[in-house]
Amino acid sequence: MSTKPSKELPVFPNPNAERDYHIHMEIPEFTCLCPLTGQPDFAHFTLDIIPDKKCIELKGLKLYMWSYRNEGAFHEKVTNTILDDIVEAINPRFIRVTAKWYVRGGIYTNVVVEHRKKGWKPAPRVDLASFEPESPLRG
């Protein structure tokens, strides 16, 4: 596998395609360039995916995200493009891409985009009771 930036998103078959499960990924070191000034912009990306038949290979995702390092891109455009590219690569049941952009001119910007596969119905949420952490001291 390459160690250079790439727009390819390698995939592999979902090992448990019969079940809905949540893949949560955090990419805290995303960098691109401001298309107006050429200065670097930094963001913390979070991907929340319920895969269908395919999953994204993580090193390939790293190289894909790295490919934006020297590109000029508005926050809204690059966040939507990343969502579109992942949807094209794996056609997930659900994906949410959250980009938390670091301060620029005194303004923090968050961009959140989603895709839901047509016809997919999420299972009802199950809320479990929460318990306090065990104390090593018993009273």
C-alpha cells in the first residue's frame, strides 16, 4: 500500500453485513488550505458509519484525508465532498461526517453532513440504565 496521499478509498467486505453496527472514527489532524489566503486550516473530523456491504480500510482513509493537505477548500465544500466520496465508495446504510474547524478570525465553524441509504430503517434506540463506576472502597 502507498505511503503517499491518495484520493482512493480502499474498501473491504463488511464481515457482519447482516447486522447494524456503529463504526466511530476520529481524525483530529485534518489539514487543508484556505482557498482565499492559502493559509492552513485545521479540523477534527468525526465519521459515524453504519456500514452495509463494504467498510473503509483505515490506512487508505488516512491517505485520503492527507490528500487535502495542499488543496484549497472551503469548510462546507470539503466536508460535503468527503461525505460524497465515502458514500460512493461504500454506500453505507448511514453516515454522519462532523467537521469541527479550529478558530479562524475568532470564529469556530462546525459542519455536519449526513446520508441515509434509501429504504434503511434504523432499529429503535435502546437506552440502558447507567451505573456509577465501582469504587474500590466498600462501605
